[in-house]
Amino acid sequence: MISKLMKRFQGAQPLTQASKSAMSVVNSNQHYLEMESKYVCNNYLPLPIVADRGERIYIWDVEGNKYYDFLCGYSSTNQGHCHPKIVKALVDQASKITQTSRAFCNPEMPAFSKYITELLGYEKFLPSSTGVEACESACKLARRWGYVVKKVEKDKASILMANGCFWGRSITACSGSDDFIRYNNFGPLTPGFPLVDFNDLEGIENYLKSDPNCVGVMLEPIQGEGGVIIPQEGYLSKVKQLCKKYNVLLITDEVQTGLGRTGKLMGYNHDLGDDRPDIVTLGKAISGGVTPVSGILAKAEVMDTIKAGDHGSTYGGNPLGMAVAKAAVSAIVEEGMVENSEAMGKIFAQRLSNIDSDLVKEVRSRGLFCGLEFKHDLNVDGNHFAKVLMKNGLITKATHKYCVRFAPALVINEEEVHAAADIIEKSMVELEEMNSKM
């Protein structure tokens, strides 16, 4: 059979120029962008490149162009693209068994649950697949705790959230958002998710005083999609004190800020030190961008209010995801990525702060989680800047129009930090010229 195939190939005619041109068209960004526009729901507005492969902090498009990836899959590839340890775990487990459901057990789920609970100082882990699923699970758990332990009025439990927060696009996530675009024409919304301004301690206490049925306060330690908004020093620790005072659970959404992104293992470590929230959500980098994994952590007394049959997830805890998660999290811890995030983040933040431009309103950063906000009265904004950066070889996206988020993989080195900063400086000069001509 093989010899017959070889003879067929040997007798094949060389490609004509027309054939080569056709192949070139197929391997173009435009070809796939047009295909996506035709066949995929247009619920995103992507940059006009098509990623073909990735390694560490770089991606290459289908045309062979190389870019610094400073979006990092919205912080899902903190370990860098295709980290060898994570890929090996994926391949090894995929050759054994990939999915069991929770109808029976697999070795990988308890092994990872033991690892992550001991690492972060919790007692129980509830696995799921996506960040929004983890946050939904946290809300369900808080409500269940409220009814079973706090004894709040039936079907009246509330969870206080902050304006500017973002934890997904499910109906419940949209219900806990002040962003009109996210919830408009998706009603009726889920009740029980009041909002208060982020960084407003007085507002939190006033609400907790007024609502005895409040069971939780859910916050991001740093608002990522909101524009890398960093609260005042000590904010989270004071919120924790208020939660204790009014007998509600503190839930921190660490889907984006967790696992080294901010220069600490967890975002809450900046304020809480060795203390921790009552419930914490994990996602994105927990699997290094290789397969969807998420989950929540809590003390047993909280988690055990959920009984068999009360909650579930078909893919939550699957052996493939759990094996990958163990490799992904251990890579961050064992390879010094948290420490590197802090060190490289300081250098990068200094370079951004040194940019002398009248277009810039503010630079905000913690670890390798940086936001550069433009003034709001310009002819240009963050979307224009993202396109200029892409042209010059660096990929990121604007958030809330005026802010550009920079979040490279935590394996970036100092030489790469400076090279990327040079691109940003060059792009800023071009943006200034663009602004003056518009």
C-alpha cells in the first residue's frame, strides 16, 4: 500500500503558479477572517490576524508574522504558550483516559484537589470548566450557605457586587453588572445582585447594614476587564472585616488575577497576607490555556452545605483537565513565575510610566498586570492604539475603549520587557501623529 502511494507521489506534477497562489490565499489572515465572519457568530471583534502557533510570549499568524503576545489569552496562558510540562501532561493523560464524568471517580481529580487546597490553604475544591461557571458555583454556594447556616429569608438571598466588575456573560453574570452593553436586551435578569461602587467601603457597609439577607460580597482584587482598576491599599482586608462583622462570605474572583498575574500567587495576597477569602474562584491560568478548567475553593463548613445532587458539571473534574491543571499550577510555583512577575512587572511599569505623552491619562500596574489609560477627550483611543501596536508586532486589546491592558506571560525576561516597551514607545509616537491629523 505504501509503495503504491509513493509511486503516485513520484508521478505527481509540480504545483502550477495558480495552485501556489491558491494555497497562498488559503494561508492568509484574510481568508480565515472572512470564513469566521461567514460561519461563526459575530460576538467578538478580533484584531485582523489569525494565530497559527505560539511559544512562550510569542505567537505567529498564518502568514508567518511574529508578535509579542501581551494579551495572553486574557491571562489564561500565564505559563507561556505551549509550556512543555503542561503539553506533556496533556499528551500523557490523553493516551490513558480523558473523561469519566462524576458518575464514578478518577485518580486525577482528588490528586489535584489535594494539591490546590494545600497550596492555597483551603479544605475543599469544587471543579468546573470555565471562569463564569466557577463564579456561578460560588454564588450558588454562598446562597446555599446563607439559607442553611445564616438562615436568611427563603429566596431573598443577595450577593453584593461592584460596579465595573466582570465575571462572564451568562444571564446571572450580566445581572451582576452595571455595563449596559452586557445586559441590554437579555432580560429578565436574575435578581439578588445589588451593586456598589468599587473601592467604596462606606457603600459596602451601608448595604450590609440595610440587608440582613445578604450572604456574600463578591469582588475582583483588581478589576481586569474594568481597566486594571486597583483599589486603595488595605481595601480587601477592610472588606473582609466588614464581612465578618455582618456575617457574610467574602468571595474573591481570581479567575484573571490569580496564579501569579499580579506578582503574588493570588491577587488577595496583596491585602490579606496569610488570611484568605471565604470562597475563591479560579480559572484561566489554572490550566495554562491548554484545556478549559476552573473551580472554587472554600472551607469544609461552607462547601459541605452542598450535598450530592445539588450541583454538577459534566466536564468538571475530568481526568484530562485535572492532570493538566496540576502541571500548570506546579509550573507557576516551581519555576519562579510569581517572583518573575513581580520583578519584570516593576521594570515594565517603570518603562510605561516614563512614556512622555500628552495622550496618556494614567498607568496602573501590579505585577505583570498593567493598564495604560488614555485621556477621554482625544481623537484616538485604546482601539486605535491596539491596531498600531499590532502593526508594530505586539498584540493586546483595549478594554472599556480608553484603556489598553498589557498582560504578557509570566516567563518574559528583561530583554523582552525592554523590547516590548520599545514597541509601545514607538507606537505612542505614531498614535500622537494620528491624533493630530484626525
